[in-house]
Amino acid sequence: MLNESVLFLLLLLVIGFFAKNSSLMIAIAVLLALKIGGLDTKAFSFIQSKGINWGVTIITVAVLAPIASGDIGFKDLTGAFKSSYAWIALISGMLVALLAKGGVKLLADDPQITTALVLGTILSVSIFKGVAVGPLIGAGIAYTAMRIYSFFT
């Protein structure tokens, strides 16, 4: 029952508790419940293969909700392009999406990097109250940095 993965999750749960990070605590509670319930074998591989897509979909729904509710309309869209900050945001959004594309490849190809990225995300979420979108963006940044490094070596 108390194997290494359970102890690791419990440690992260304690960190999440002290950091008052409910997202981290809920995620760990779900994983522990699946593990204790004996559903971990099939559920974890399914979550690993589909989870990022689910997360991106949920975030996209949240971002588009103001459009669906009518809080943001075409007038706001056209007005936004008159602002230099809106152009910076547009370009930043495009760059992040391109970085994330490389991150997906890196996460699929190198499990050791995944471990470091996940640990970095957990530390940022628990200590600095970061948001857990880090593994994908972090992987994209790491992938880009690795490509630049390998270019010069």
C-alpha cells in the first residue's frame, strides 16, 4: 500500500497543503483515490495520454466563456487591435503556442526531462503560487533552449 509513488504523492499533498494550493491537493487526491481504488493501472495510462488535451480544452473553454456570455464581442476584438499591448499579447500567444508544440514532442520523447519539468512545476505551484500549465510551456522552452544549445556545441 505505502509504496514509493504513494509516499511521493503524500509528500506533495503536504506541500500543497502548506502552500494552500487547492488545485495541487485536488489533483493528488484524485490520483490517490484511483490508486487506492485499484483503478491506477488503466486510469493512469489513459490520463497520461489524454490529460494534456483535456486540460487544454478546459482552459480554452474558460478563455472563450466571455465570448459565449456576450461580455466580449466584435467591437472589443476590433478595438483591441488599436492597442500596442494587444499586439504584444497576440504575438506572445503565437510564440507560446509554438513553444508548446516543441514541448509536446519533448515530453513524448524524453521521460527524464518530463520528471524534471513536473518537479519544477510542482515547486512553482506550491512555493510561488504558480499555475500548473508549466510542464507543457516549460517543455517548449526547454526544447527550444536545447536546440539552441546543440546548435552551438
